[in-house]
Amino acid sequence: MRYRELGRSGLRVSEIGYGAWGIGESSWVGATEDESVRALNRAVDLGVNLIDTARGYGESERIVGRFVRGRTGDEVLVATKVPPKNRTWPAHDGVDPDDAFPGGHIRTSLETSLRASGLDHFDVLQFHVWNDVWIGRGDWLETIAELKQEGKIRLFGVSVNDHRPDTALALVRSGVVDSVQVIYNVFDQAPADEFLPACQEHGVGVIVRVALDEGGLTGRITAGTTFPEGDWRNRYFRGDRPAEVERRVAAIVAELGIAPDEIAENALRFVLSSPAVSTVIPGMRSVRNVERNTALSDGRALTPDQLAVLAEHRWQRNFYS
């Protein structure tokens, strides 16, 4: 496993982190706690040192906390998230920061997460949504400073609104955030325009989520793909999107001259090719997924020609209509 600096924080994180939304029984139907714990153990054995969870991920915080407490002697960093008080995703321009992240709510949510996990602190506390209109307003920044001073958190981060890196660009430039979590993949390359360069310039750590497009860049989504009732991917891959994903992935495979089962590897290497990226956190619900993804942290880079091919596969989609 290779490691990178998490911005200017002084922390070094594994290139492959662990996205813990899908573990346990949550919005990803079919996950089991026993399998999740086996996957977590294998990940840390292979050098993963960052686990990303959230207050809103069902039993994830409890499972992660119990696991980390049991790995005595291993330095495992845990990031979690505070959901907005108004439960509004994404954060719109008209939302007041005191409606989304008032200081009392931030503290209460953190205390709840600490109790659920059994941990005495979190390495990164992230707001689960963000909008730049909140800069200089509300008491969220003072509360974050207090929580750092109390030793309950080490770093402050935000999870950037899905597919809208522009809504956190001013925050990155403000100097008050330690890390950002952003969607970045072969299909959604918007962060590469301004956002990732700004993070690199201002020393902000970058945690990349959805690097495999929720499975779209694994080669396993086809026109006939269905998901269990209650699985949130039924909305993400609604309508004709599975067929379109299949067509676009086939085009990438053909242009790169790779085998169909190599698409995920190339998609993750694409994300890691950016020097601004600190870590990528694919969801890993099985030991097999862990072993396949962690093997990519081997220093092998895509060639300029391969990167040029992938740069042509941006796909603008509207996820909220």
C-alpha cells in the first residue's frame, strides 16, 4: 500500500481508503455485518488506514467503531459526517447555515456518533452537505474550533454536494477546511477543471468518493441489471441509464484495448493519477472487493495516451430530476 499526504494536515492516508456506507444493513441491500467486519479486517491487514462513515449510514458507525477498537496497535483513521439539521440534500443557496449546521446540532450529532462508535474522537468530522453561501455566517466555524480544542476531532472537512464541486470552491480557498470529499470519476470529471487544482494550491486534502460511479464503472451494470427492492441504486440507475452505462463502458474498453473486467482497475487508476487526490474510498463489502481494490496501490500509472482517452468520456447527467 502506498500513502499520500492529506493536504496540509500532517496525516498520511492510504491511497485506497474504505468507504463504509454500504456495510451492515443500510441502503445497500444484501450487506451483512459479519461479512463487513471480515472485509474491514482484510483491508487494514493490507494497509488501509482510513475508514469513512457517517451518522446517516445506518449501523455503519457502530460497526466501524467496534472494529477499530478491536484493532489495538493499528493506527486506523476514522472520518464521519454530521447530517444537516434540516435533512436537506443537496444544500441549496437559500438555506441558512443555522438551519443546516447550527453549533448545537454539530455538537449533538458528534456526541451521538462518539457514543455509537465507542471512540473517544474522530480524525475527520465532515459536514454531509455544503454550500459556499455559509462562509462567514452562523456559528459552525466557532463550534468546529472548540471541538478541535477539546480533542474530540482532529480535522474539519465537508462532503461536497453531489456533482457540484463549484459549491465548495470558495471554502477551499478560504483556508478553514482541512479536507473535502468529492465525487470524481471517468464520467464526472468536473472537479479537475478548478476544484482539484484549488485544493492542491491551498493544501486541502481530497477524499474521492463514487470513483466507480456506484458500480457503473465496474462493467457489471448492463441493460438488464436490476436491484433488490429498497436498494437506492434503483433510483441512481433508473430508466435507460443501465443500457447507456453498458454502451459507454464498452466504448471505453474498446478504446483502451483492455479486457472488460479491467475497467474498474483503470477507473481507479484514473482517479489516483491526479496529484491533488489524497485517497479514494470505494465501497468494499467483501474480502474479494478489498483485495482487488487495494492491489491497485502499486505505483503503476496510466500512460498519457490512456489518460487522454479517458478524458474524452465525460458524461453530463441530471441526477435530481
